[in-house]
Amino acid sequence: MPKIIVEIMPKQDLLDPQGKAVANALQRSGNKEISAVRIGKRIELHFDRPITDQDMENASAQASSFLSNDVIEDVVAITKED
């Protein structure tokens, strides 16, 4: 089933408390080489037909206006899988 994948991450200059907590837990469990963790969102938009260029444009517009909060998040990737 074809899908468009939208990846969203917290803005670089904002704190990521969930990522910080996971990084601390990983370090406590012996993973000292991990210095930071950032946790974001992956949204999959599934289609019952082939994905068109218009679908990609629509996904990009929706990612910026509806799927993410542009005050605290960045859309970092929009890709398709067939």
C-alpha cells in the first residue's frame, strides 16, 4: 500500500524533555556513548492508489499547516514509499 511519510522533530533550539529523559535512561543502563536523544513524530498517510505529485504537494502543505505546530516543531522530511 503506497504511503507518504511525514517526519516532524522539535525545533533545535527548544528543550526536548522526553528526549532528555530517554538519553539519561540509556546512559544509566550502560550506553555512555549516547550523548543526546531527540524524539519526534512519524506520520504515515496511506493511499489505495499510486501517489501523485499533487498528493506530495498536498502532504507538504498539510504537514506545515495541520500536522505540525510550527512554533515548536520542524517538518524535517516528507517521503513516499510504494
